[in-house]
Amino acid sequence: MKPQRKVKKLLSDEDFLKVMNQFDITLFTGYRDYTVCLLIFDTGCRIGEALNIKLPDIDFRHRMILITNSKNKKQRYVFYSAEMERHLKRWLKFWDRYTDSDWLFPTTRYEVTNQKF
């Protein structure tokens, strides 16, 4: 028999905006972290999964992302909203000016980030 899980408290719209307003989106790292948080909230993927996304993993035609390093080591797809698509495309234009990394959310040294939020 599985143990019963506690119901997690959801963020209110006000709390969500407070979190998102903490990022300095004028900086590369701030805008990167802002976009990562939006992606996590939009898709429900885990932080480690989001940080390991590479550009070829994104399918803009079907609005889905291939997650290759999931918790259970199986590949899966997550879908994202039209609004998230606009944010991702905006991020890619910004990202393209600063890096040639394959990682969608690289560090300032153009590596995958292992940052924990």
C-alpha cells in the first residue's frame, strides 16, 4: 500500500509574480533564470531536467521538449503553452547574442548549469 501524499500548497498569482519579479532580466544570468522558472512552472519539469535541455530537444512545431535525463532515466516529452513558446523564442534571440553553446540554459562559461533554485 502506498503512503498518502500530503497535498502541496499552490502558489497564488500574487506569490508567483513576487517570485518572477525577483530576477534582473537585464543580465544574462537573470534572464536565463527567469526563463528557466517560467519553463518549470509551465511544463512541470524538474529543475535538473530543464537545465539539461539542448536546442535540438525543442520541437517548436508541436510545442514539446524532449526530456532526456528524467528521474527514472526514461526519455519523455513535455508540452508547453503558446505563451511559453514566445518566451523561449525571445530567450533564443537573447541567448544567440551571448553564446554558441548547445545548452539552452548555459552558464556564462557556456556550460550546463547545475544551479539550484
